[in-house]
Amino acid sequence: MANSKKMDQVILGLLSHENLTGYDIKKRIDGALKFFWGGSYGSIYPTLSQLEDEGKVMKEYQLVSGRERIEYSITTKGRDSLRQWLVNPVEKDELRYETLLKLYLGNGADMETARVHIKGFEEKCIHELGVLRMYEYNLKNNLNEEDHKYYYLTVRFGIRTYEAYIEWCDEALKQIDMWK
Amino acid sequence: MANSKKMDQVILGLLSHENLTGYDIKKRIDGALKFFWGGSYGSIYPTLSQLEDEGKVMKEYQLVSGRERIEYSITTKGRDSLRQWLVNPVEKDELRYETLLKLYLGNGADMETARVHIKGFEEKCIHELGVLRMYEYNLKNNLNEEDHKYYYLTVRFGIRTYEAYIEWCDEALKQIDMWK
DNA sequence: CTTACCATGTAAGGCGTTACATGATTCA
DNA sequence: TGAATCATGTAACGCCTTACATGGTAAG
């Protein structure tokens, strides 16, 4: 129950402020949602069909310069369903970091390996932090637009998190050096 | 490939420094690993059988005060397999926070709901931070023991992370008040 | 002309939780 | 006596990724 799928809510949520194709949805997921959520075509398209069967979305076939596209829009029933999910309590927030798993399970069996994993992790964090800071910069100038406000909050979450991760990396590397 | 199961490595890693039953393994997962990993009996016991078939662990039936238990130990082959995985690059670190999903998708449709979710999240963080600080306190006095060092690093990771989360919660709540 | 992007979808198969089933011991 | 903990396992079922299959357009 706590592990039920959320793709329907993700789609409904995205459609609640603009019409999108399945392809567009994937781009949104890989963009703004990337930091805290994921999803592939193999899960998007079937969910879209299911939502249509349930009357929560409507599709419209279009031909834009010879290219076929199916644009989905949310229905009243879809909005109701979304609103309900939104007020329900959060079921699960989870983190699965293989880096920490290797660190813990490796148990210092090979200190150099531990260092390599932490450094790799730090590099990734620095990169992602840069991306988020760009988002933040762009969003700050448009905070009056209602639909950017909450996006901004999630970006701030990512920034604070990555900053903390990077600080931890430095602390951990120093600590390991001391233990040598 | 990037989504292959890790339960075998988790078990091998835990067995690499003490013999355990399936039940014990579950307790370790719900304890020290809880912050960054998970797993249920339905995944532990079958993996244990599989590892035995592969010759990576050995089992020993015991009767402790009338209670049957099966204690597993790691074999040389198991240690080799673990060592290999440990040096392989990290495939995936991921975060799935429904709290952020609701915040982003809700898009301020209901500010009060957003506040409630953030406050709920903050409470959970404060609680978890307390638990981790206790772990930290206990570990600090035993840092000379080799097998506590890396555990300590993962605890420090959790502490820094939760501290950052809590700061974000306060910032976000203030921000939302300003937007009212 | 070729690479990148737009666009939709299915099938196989693995992963992992939940619920079920069972039973002994310890502690209050 | 009842609740909590110790202890092992299976079955059903859902979720999701990966890989496959196809084909058009835009840009360099």
C-alpha cells in the first residue's frame, strides 16, 4: 500500500498546469523532478492509457508539421483525484545511496576504495549543485509567477542538501586520512 | 543492469564481520542501514538460499533453548564476490521524496496543505536526528575499533543531511508565510 | 548526410513488498 | 495470561526498468 505507484499523480500534477505529450512528461521528469523522482517511458505511456480509461485525462491527436503527437489534458475528475492525493499524508520518503552502502559494508577493508567512492560522490554533487544554482538564478527573477514558487522551494531543498553532502565529503576524507 | 539487486551484497557485507541468522540480518537492516537502505524478509530469505547455492555462504542449524535458528557464515568465495562489488563503481544513488513531489505538484494549490507536509517532514527529521546523535555519541567512544569507523562516517552523513533538511524546512515555512 | 531530437508504444523479466502461515520462548 | 520477541519461510501481485521496434523532422 505504501509502495503503490505514484506515476498517475505525477502525470496528473504535471497536466494540471499545462497540456503535455508522453514525451513532454518524460522531459519534465528528467528535468525539474530528477532530483527527487524518476520514471521511464515504459511506465509513462501505460499510465496515460489507464488514466484515460478512468476519465481523468483526455487525449487529442495532433499533426504538427507532419509529426504525430498526442496531447493530454486533465479533466475535472482528474483534478479531483489529484487534489485528494495532495491532501493525503505522505506515505514514504526514502533515500537509497549505494555510496553509503559500500562505505558501511566495506568497513575500511580497502581505505583507498572508500576514498575513491567518496571523491566520485563529491564530484557528482558539485556538478548537480552547479545545475541547481542555475535553476535558482533563473527562478529568482520569476518568483512572482505562481507556478514557479514551489519549484523554487524544491530547488532550494536540493541546494541545501548538496551543500551538506559536499561538506560531509570533506569531513569524511579528512577523517580517513587521520585513520591511516 | 544499474537496477540489479543489492541484497546479496548487503548480506555478504553483514556476514563479513559476524555470523547471522536471517532474522538478525533484518534487524541490522532496520538499524544501522535504515537511513540509506532497506529490505524485507521476503527478499532476505530467498537471497540467503541463493547465496548458499552459489557457495558464497554456509548455513549451520542450531537449537538454542529449544528455538531453531539457522546461522549463516560467509565463505572465501563470498568474500571474493563482496570485494569485487566493493571496488566496482557506484551505479546509483537515489532519493525519492514524496514530500517534495507533493510540494512541487501541488504548486501552492493549497498553501495550508503544503505547510502541513513540511511540518510533518520536519518532525520526522528532528526525531531521526535525535536517534543519529545518540548513535554518534555511542560510537565516538569506540572509534578505535576498526569496524565502527565507517559506521561513524555514515552516521555523520545522516546528521549533516537531517540538519540541512531542518534548516530548509524553516526557510520554506518562512517563505510560504511571506507569499501569503 | 548524419546526428540529434521528436514521438509512441510493447514485452520480458526482475525486483521487492505485503500478507499469510506457523510456532516457540521470554517477560511483565 | 497475554504481549513482545525470536525465528523461518512462501505466494501473490504490483511496479518499473530495459530493450526492442518504428519512423518522421530539424539542424549542422
